[in-house]
Amino acid sequence: MTEFAHIPVMLRECIEGLAIKGDGIYVDCTLGGAGHSLEIASRLTTGKLIAFDKDADAIAFAKQRLAPYAERVTLLKDDFKRAPSRLKDAGITQLDGVLMDLGVSSYQLDSAERGFSYNADAPLDMRMDKDQYLTAFNVVNEYPEQRLADIIFEYGEERYARRIAREIVKVRQTETIATTAQLAEITERCYPPKERKGRASTCKRTFQAIRIEVNGELDGLKETIEQLALMLRPGGRICVISFHSLEDRAVKTAFKFLEADCICPPRQPICTCGKKREVKILTKKPLVASEEERESNSRSQSAKLRIAERIRA
């Protein structure tokens, strides 16, 4: 199994953004290599950290890494979108901080056998939760052409989506597309030769789109952000790191809704919606990683951090 080589993205900015209290209750929605969780747990005295991850490998690794703080840390193998209900089932209704580091983890990308990367030949998998049924193999070999095109266009923002979907369907009529290398080769040849500047330029968006579909990464993201933000005590903070425009759009939309004091139509003379302002957005523009971090940690290059603070209960 690939070793966890994990450098947490924008660690200083996240810890400062959370404004951690020693006796607070915090949630790390995306445990990964436990880099953020380790820093949160080390600052707690009588407080509690609850961390979620769908990946059993991440849970096993984090259990060892966080062992010195075991009495104040609870690890849950689950999709963070179930966090609001899991927390309430455990009797936790108020939080002091929430952290979300969205997207695929460095460990998952580096584990060739997981099939996330177009730079290594591996079975088409891309599951964050290895217990689930749906894999990239299913998506590539079973989805109708139109659905494939829609996914690649919507989730990958890929301008050659229709061409790529058409070629995938053509190829699978004579052979099974079983590996990342096959998918990468199909994607590359759908690009005009003058636009082929390495696999990242031709494959990144298609692989991203299929990964998002397999793991349902955008499903319910906005709603989960809103639900967790509303569980914060006044003064509690929510920090969300996104890595592509679709994620960032969902975060921005959720924050703007939470900050709005009225959602009635602009020309309506009297407010009838009853919506009240719930948070103050602390990052009018998202924070980005420092130049030094971007140079030392390539995963941070596209990262955007948005922070909001609860203002009422």
C-alpha cells in the first residue's frame, strides 16, 4: 500500500481561520492524511474533534497518527455529507468550528492502484470509498454517450466533451476500457495535435469529471455546508478549501445564502421570506496559498479558502 505522504494545504490559514478554543468541539469533514486534524487536536484541552472520511485507509492511518490525542478525537468512516445527522445522533448539536478540505487526497492520487491518476496505468476505479459499487469502470463502459458527454462537460468543464464521449462509446464497441492508460489515450487523441501539451492538458478535466461522478462529490455539497454552518455557536467558524471552480461555486453560493438577510425578489416592497442573516463572511475574496507553499506543494496551487463566522444561534 502507498505510504501516506501528506502535506496539508493552507494549514496556517486554516488554523488561524478556525480560531480554535481549547474546550471547543470541532469537525474535520475530510480527514485525509490527518494533517489538519493533528493541528486541531494538538490545540484542544478538554475539547473534542470529530473527523470523517469515506476511505478506510485514511481512517486507519489517522488512528495511528492521532494516537497521542485519542481521548479527544473520534474518527468516523462516512461521507461528510452525513455529518449533520451523525453528529445529532451522537447528541452533538452545537459546534465551534468546521473544516472541509474538498477533493481527492494526495494519498489517493499517489496510490496508482486506486485509478485516480492519468499518469499511471491502473484499473479504472476512482472510488474514495472502496466499499461502494460504482467505479470509473462502470461510468466509462456503461453510461450512454449523452450522459457521458454531459458529465465530462459539466463536471470537467471540458470543451471537447462530446468528442471524447463519442470516442469512448466507439472504442467500447470492440473492447472493454479497463485501465486509466486506455482512457488517457482515448482522451488525448480527441484533442487537436497543437493542443497536446502533456497529459495534464488533455486528461485532467475528463478524469476529474469521472471522479466527481463516481464519488458524488458535488451532490448535496451546498446543503451540507449550510447545515453544518447552522450548527455553529455564535463566533464559531467554518473553513472550506476548494480545488476547482465547481466546488468553489458551491461554497460561495452557500456562504452568500447564509449571509443574506432577505431572499425576497428585489422589487418586492415588504420582506415575506423570514430569512435572517446567519453568518458573516470573513473572506470577501478567497484566500490562496502563499507563493512559497505553491512552490513546495503542487496540490496547493489551485486551492481557495473561504471562511465564515456564525453571528446568531
